[in-house]
Amino acid sequence: MKAEQQYIDLFSQYEAMICRNSADALNALRAKAFADFEKNGFPTRKVEKYRYMDVEKFFAPNYGLNLNRLDIPVNPYEVFKCDVPNLSTMLYFVVNDSFYVKNSPTGHLPEGVVFCGLKEAAGKYPELVKRYYGKLADTGEDGIAAFNTMFAQDGVFMYIPDSVELAKPIQLVNILRADVNFMVNRRIVIVLGKGAQAKFLVCDHAMDEVNFLSTQVIEAFVGEGASFDLYELEETHNTTVRFSNLYVYQETNSRVVLNGMTLHNGTTRNSVEVTLGGKGAEVGLYGMAIADRDEQVDNYTFIDHKVSDCTSNELFKYVLDDRAVGAFSGKVLVREGAQHTVSQQTNRNICATKEARMYTQPQLEIYADDVKCSHGATVGQLDENALFYMQQRGIPLKEARLLLMFAFVNEVIDNVRMDVLKERLHRLIEKRFRGELNKCQGCAICK
């Protein structure tokens, strides 16, 4: 039996339970998502943007799902202790795929700002959620988006009204917790009004050493003149599988920074699609992956320059050791009439062993004639001359390798616009390369 059939049967049998434990705004899209999934199934390697990932095999095993929304016996505020000095964030949690409602710091939010569970938001602000939920994630075009829309019952909703600036970043910690092999499906909807400003840090952690599979769909709407930073940090373990789809739509003169960092994982597939829909919009899209053993990291990006006078800057770097596999497929589309586009796409990679593998496919598709666009990719090993030079000056080979790898990825970290987080990431990355620490030192889960 193909992997799709077990989920088709599961949804058909438990659709009523899924809907009963969710909200109308989410339930309204399930039937179409189910029809799309029945028709298309999971993406195969024949789909260009999934050519480096055998999706179906990761969904074939049996996983538990909490469709009846039973309480998970964990208090994340007790098991997660972030010790990043002076980070000063508003801290929230999602346990598996349920927003943790106890002890949430809602009192710190400015008037009019909404940050809560998606199910809760759909009950309190149904028209607002309905206006945005599912509007960017096309279930007919992507099988992962369809699957997630079928099964997601909760997640996170963030709304920043016009001209409101969040003084503190929001930190969301996704905790995977289960005693058996487990699947979670969460949604995140982000809306920034005209002139709003916010920074959002999302951290993924796994509490138990079982097999986890997570799907996540993020839809972000960034209004005219708004500024939004989204940082994603993955620190799980070698038996986790993560499929994440991020969709961003930007209005006129909006500024967005997206930075995804994979420090420790099993198999990760990230898809980022950005639409520059208003003149003067700018996006900085950055990514970094450090992988060893048999870890796999696959990043797909698509930046759509729909209108003129927009700017995109894209930089992804990988360091692969042992038998790790990396993939990067990035496409920039400059549509007809999108004059004065400025776009740069760069992918640089280091394979530290002969067994490591990197696949890279940068792409430009341009239908306008007054643009400044470039793209490039490199795959290589550590510079032997630089290693020799450093050894000649008394630096041991192991330390010289570490310093070169550390310097290589720093360019991505330097695009983090939170100084305290940037400093912390520098220390985490050094420890990761040294093999001293695979997970966040400040997390009580990981000690």
C-alpha cells in the first residue's frame, strides 16, 4: 500500500473527530485539501522542487497522532530554561501541535496585538482568521501543504495592527514530546499591518528519543511599510523528520528578513516562497545548515518579483561532514514589467569528507530588461593552503579546520538583527563544530 492510502483512510475515518477538536476556519478548507491530496498524493522526485527528496518514504512508517487533543503531561515553562543572557523575549510554547495556553505572557503585548493559539483565534476572531488562513498555501500545488491542511487542528496566530511596533521579540518554542513514534501537524499565521514592526524567533526542540515527523505551514502577510524578521532555529535529534513550508507575501515598501538555521536534525525539508507584491519591497533570505553522520537538509526557495523596484538578497551555506547530504534549489522569477529589480542569489557549500554529498541548483528566470540580477553556487572542501598556513603558525589541524568552518558560516549569522541572539549563535555553532554540544545548552530538556 502506498503511503498516501493510510492517511486517506485515516482522514476518512476520523474527519468528524478532527473537525470537532479544531475550529470552523480551519475545518472549512479540509475537504478541498483532502480532494487535492487524494488526486496528487505526496510529491515525488518528478516534481522539480522535490527532486532531491523522497517524501513518501518518510510518511510510510506508522506514527501516532493526537487527533482527540489529549493533554500532554508536560509544563514547558519548567522543562525549558533559556539561558541566553539579556535575550528578553516574550516566550510562548507549542507542545507537539497544540498552543500551550497556561502561563502565557499575554499581558506584555501592546493593545490590539493578538498572539495566541490558532484554534483560539479562530473562535475569538473568526473573520480575521478566515481572511488569511490558507490564502497563500495552495493545497492543489503542494502535497505537503494539502496534507498539513487536512490534519492541522491548532497552531499559532499572530496579528500586529497598523503602526504598532513590538518592543520585544517574540520567541516561540516548538517542543516535541511523546512516548511512541509521533507525528505533529501545526499551522502558523502571521499578519503585520501597515507600518507594523516585529521580530519572531522560532526554536524546534525534541524532548524524547523517539521517531518524530512534523509538518509545519507558515503563512506571513507583511503590510505596506512593515518590517518583519523571522528566525528559525532547529535543534532536534537524528530521528526527527521535519517538513516546513513558509509562504510570505509583501506589500509596498515592506522589509523582511528570513533566516533559517539547522544546527542538529535528522531529515529536514524547508520550502520558502516569497512574493514581492508591492513596489519597493525588500527581502533578505538566508539559511545555514551544519550536518554530519547521516543527516539530510534540503532547502527549496522561490522568490517571485511580481512588480517593479523590488530587491531580494539570498545567501545559503552548508557544512557537511561524514555521510551527510545537502540540497539547495533556489529560483528567482522576475516577471514581465518588474523593471528595476535587484536580485542576488548565492549558495556556497563545504563537503568536509569524500562521502558527504551536496546538490545545488540556482536558477534565474527573467522577463524584464532593466534589472540587476546574479546567481552562483560553489561546492568544495576546506582550503588546504589555508590549513597548511595555520598549521605552520602552530595551530593544530583540528583547530584550524574548526576555525575555517566557523568563519565560513559566520556570514549567515551576521545577518541576524538581534545582537544577543547573534552572539549566542556564534557560541552554539562553535560548540557544534567541536562536537561538544548538539542541542541548546540552556534547555533543561537537553541536559
